[in-house]
Amino acid sequence: MGARCSKFSICWWHSHLKPSVLQSSDLEDGGKNDKNALPSFNEFSLQELKAATNGFSPDNIVSEHGEKAPNVVYKGRLQNDRWIAVKRFNKSAWPDHRQFTEEARSVGNLRSERLANLIGCCYEGDERLLVAEFMPNETLAKHLFHWEAQPMKWAMRLRVALYLAQALEYCSSKGRALYHDLNAYRVLFDQDGNPRLSCFGLMKNSRDGKSYSTNLAFTPPEYLRTGRVTQESVVYSFGTMLLDLLSGKHIPPSHALDLIRGKNFLMLMDSCLEGHFSNDDGTELVRLASRCLQYEARERPNAKSLVAALMSLQKETEVPSYVLLGIPHGTANPTQPLSLTPMGEACLRMDLTAIHENLEKIGYKDDEGIANELSFQMWTKQMQESLTSKRQGDAAFRAKDFTTAIDCYTQFIDGGTMVSPTVFVRRCLSYLMSDMPQEALGDAIQAHVVSTEWPTAFYLQAAALFSLGMESDAQESLKDGTNLEAKRNKN
């Protein structure tokens, strides 16, 4: 597991901390002497943005659903070396370019340290593009749900909640209180590790999809009734994000509220936080989340009261965000895109035929210990039966008779005389070929349990997750497999 949160919470509210770090009264970026101050809102040419994104290269895609997203986000670099994020809408969005530019300019007038600010747009022909500041340190979802080095510390979770509430309060004060589908992928981290709210969710009236993701368990109840986003709907979504921060998981509000009503709030808490927060603080944050999640919209708090409540909970306020987050300071340039192997590319494309060819090619060379085990156990009857099942499964797998392959590999696995990660990944692909993605995911996870450093297990897990529509988790598994393979090739 990652490093655990240290226990110190000295408040340096006045002597060392910039007021803008915690206070919401001075969040606008207006310093004319600041050489890094953002430019005013601009209209870019399509040629400029093509050059910045290397011709909208797939390697530059940073949105969580990759090329499959209805509106893809690319990272890019302008001629003045400023890094940008470019959101490219599909052709059916914003048919009226005047409405598009009017809405973009309205959002582009906002300037806050709590936002990943909109700095421009582009409309040429069917193209509709938004240009925002690029945030190089990934999303809250990445750091909260898919962390690698360390779980997010309690003090950082409290800071994320406060900064997000300050962002919403600022937007509300500027007449932009409505935010569409507030979730952990909309919170980004800048080069100092400070959390910022993406400006893209402030855009309205486009035809690029619903205001909320299709998971109804997380949708405000009034939106289900009316189909309209209100200020209170945004607060409800903020409450779901407080649950994310408390638990380290994406918990449906109904389940969380049942635990809260049963006074079992400690069951909500992320186990990685054990011993690193006081019960009083945990209780207060749970209470705030439950207020945000009230069924009746009028009973929810507003952004200003959220800021006031969260301000008093802050810990380790003198510690920079990048330290709490456990990242290097000043990561101004984004990391290079992953260079996928043929197997990784096949999983990203969900090309099951190519995955099959690759598994056939590598055979059983990555099974650890199975050859030695066979050399002295072949004489037992049970082993002979297991080997027969495996051979029959392999023959069916080669012949693309995946139903028979599943049956034979299941006999081999249930026999229990030996454990083969390769059999698990072969049965996993057979399940995918048979449109059984949940079973496939189970086998991919089993292969990883048996052989924790085997890239192929991660690749098949990615394929199963893609098939289940869990795009973000799939991308993480794909990244893990690619990094493991690169590490293996280096050794």
C-alpha cells in the first residue's frame, strides 16, 4: 500500500498562507503584473489548433473515454509554448455557431484560481472547439480511485472539497451557477497540485449529450422528474463527490444515506484513512454530504454555506498541495503519451481477433512453474485428466470454438491440480467472444492474482472493462499493462 498520512495539523491561517489559498473572496486572476496571467478570451483558427494538437492526433487525447467519447479532449501546445486542452465537439453539437460563441465567451469571461479556465474557442465549418488551460496532473478520479504511490491524504481530500466549493461559489457569483454532470473526472490538478474545476461543464444548450451521465443512481432526483439542471442539482452532485472523498469509492447516494441513517458512517470511510482523521471531522463531513443529498432540493445548502462549513475543517494548511498529493512540483509539461504494444492496441480497439492471434503466439511461456510441476506429476490420473481438458481447450481455442474452449478450460480449472494464468486469460477471451464480459473480467482478475507482474493479465482486464463500458478503469489497466511490459523489456 502507499505511504500513510502524517498526523500534524498546525493552522498557519494568517502569517504564512496566501489568503487566496483558503479564502473565496480573492479568487479572480486579475494581476496585470503577473507574467503568467491568462490572456483574454480569443477566437482561434482551426489551423492553429491543428498545429497545437499535432493534427488532432490520437496520441494527444486526454479525455477518459478516448476516441469513443462523443466530444474528445486533446492536449496541445501553442506557438507561445502555452499548454492547452482542446475539446472537440461532434458535428451534431452546436449547429448555430453564434450561440456557440456567445456561450463560450460568457464562460470565457470567468477567471479564477479554482477553475481550469476557458481561454478561447474556434468555429470553422462543422468544427466547434473550446480551448482551456491544460492541467498536467490528471483528475481527482485518478488520484482517488486509481492511485499508485499513495492514497489521497485526509488533508488533501478536505482541500479538494473546499476548493471545489469555492469554484462553485465563484461561478454562482458571476451568474454561472449551473454545472453539468459534476463528477470526479471534472476536477483536475494543476502544476502546483491544486485542484481546479473544469470549465467545460459550465457550457449549456449544446446537443452533445445529457446533462448527467447515464448512471441514474447518482443523478439528482429532481433531474429525473424534470430533465432540468438547477443550482440545487449541482449541490446534490457536490454531495456525491463528498462521498467519493470520504470513501475513496464511487458509492451510490442511496446506499450511503442508509449507512448514515443507521449511524454506521465509519463504514463509509476509506480504510486507507484509518487513524488519520478525527471522528468529529469525519462526522461533520458526513453531515455535510447528507445535507447536500436531501431529496427536497430546497433543503440543500448553497455554495456559500458549503465554503463556510469546509473552511473550518481544513488541516495542514501550510503544506503545499503537491506535497499532500505526493507529486513532483512544477510539472508544467504533460507526460508523453503511452506507446502501446500490439496487444495494448488490440485491447484499446477491442479487436478480439487480434487479441486471439496474440495469445496464440505467446502460448504458455508466461506461466510460472507449470512446466516444472508437470515434469514430476504427469503420472497421476488426476493430472492426466486435467492435461486432457487443457489440450482439448487449446484445440478448441485454436479452432475458435469458444463455447467448447470455455467448457474444457473450466474442467481444467475446477480440477485444481495446477493453476495456469494463461488458461484464465484464454477463457477470459473466450467469454468475451461469447458476449459474457462480467465472467471475462473475473478470469482476467484471477490471472492477475496468480501472476501479478504479467502484462497480458492487465491487457485482458482492460478488454473486459472496455466491454463493460467502464472506460476509465479500462484505460488504467491498459496503462498498467503497458508500463509493466516496458519495465520487463528494459530488464
